[in-house]
Amino acid sequence: MERTLSRQEASDAVEDHGWRYVLGTLQTSVPVGSMARGTGLAADAVAACGDDADRHLRVDIRPGRVLLALQSVAHATVTARDVDLARRITAALRAAGFATVSEAGAGAPRSVQLLEVAIDALDIAGIRPFWKAVLGYADEAGADGPEDALVDPHWQGPAVWFQQMDRPRPQRNRIHLDISVPHDEASRRIDAALAAGGRLVSASRAPAFWVLADPEGNEACVTTWQGRDEVPPRVAGP
């Protein structure tokens, strides 16, 4: 059950259950009417996972909704066990009168997503220790090399990854945001950004990612899991 799944396998396995595959995790959102109801829902989700909860499930409780995420802590990616847990959670919550939803394309301000910060660097190994220390971040499971991404050990802040530069670019912003969204949410997000005054810098790597810029040239990438199956799944970085 700990077999690592491809991005396509993970997405196909849970999409009909209201979950979306986003950046090495399965995510869903459950509308609730109060914090008290959300706490009860979280308890139901934990119970559905049983002994696997601590190794796979993350829960974010807010007054209006509960956000659920599944990922193998040991492998830092989605496994067959995570898919099984997603289906078990969906069934348990349905029995309790709740529905797991992605809200992709539903007209909501946004659906489920993950945020990353990308830092361009000439010497990744030279700057990575600084960012690890100043943020209080940690290595991903199985990815502790001198150029690997960093993650918040409490999963509250965005992941940080490092993009190799081939030459100094002092007139270009050196930090940009990666907004990882469900594959069926990307076009709506891009259209909204363009309508808000942004411009499309590049779509050469779409649907893996589109590079956008604000009116002053500051960049952000809208990313999805698609177009990446030739590269092993990972948590951070396009």
C-alpha cells in the first residue's frame, strides 16, 4: 500500500471523490458552519485513517471550512495508501453529512492550492543553509542534498526551492512565487491574473507551469502536476 503513484495515477484515483492532486499531495476542502463542527469533522477524518493518520493526514480547521491533505510523511509523495485513505475519509464524512470538494472551477475565490517561494541563485549550496536557518525550515523526506528544496516542518509556510542561474541577472527579480493549483483550476486562475493587469511571460512549459508577471515585471508561476510525468514526483519546485 506504500507504492508511490505517478501524478496521473494519483489524480485519476481521487478526482471523482472531490480530491485533487497538487504538488505531491492529495487535497480537499469541506465546508462547515462553525469551528465546533469543523473540529468534529476533523475527528471523523482522523478516525477514518486509524493508525495511519499521523503518517499521512494533515488537517487545517477554520470557522468556515476544513482543509484536508494526504501525503506519505516517509516518502514525501502520494502513495496507494493515501488514495485509500482519501476514499475512506470521503465515505466517513459523507455518512456524517459532509462532502469533500475541490471547488475547482466552481466560482469560489480559489480552490485548494499550495504556495512555493522560488529563489534564483548562482550558488544554491552556498545560500541554502542561510534560508534553512533563518526560516527554521527542514529537509524534505529523502531530499537533504545541498541543492534540494526546504519545507516548513509544521506545514504552515510555503516550501522554498532554488532555481539555478547561469549568470548574474541584477535587473531581474530573484524571488518569485509558485502557485500550485489543481489541473482543472489553472486556466481560470491565469485568466483572472491577466484580466487584473498581468501579462503572460511564457507558456513554453505549459501545462507544467505558466510564467506570469505583474505590470512592473514581478513574476509568478501558476503550476499543475500535468506535463511532469517524465520527472519523478516531488513536493517542491516546478
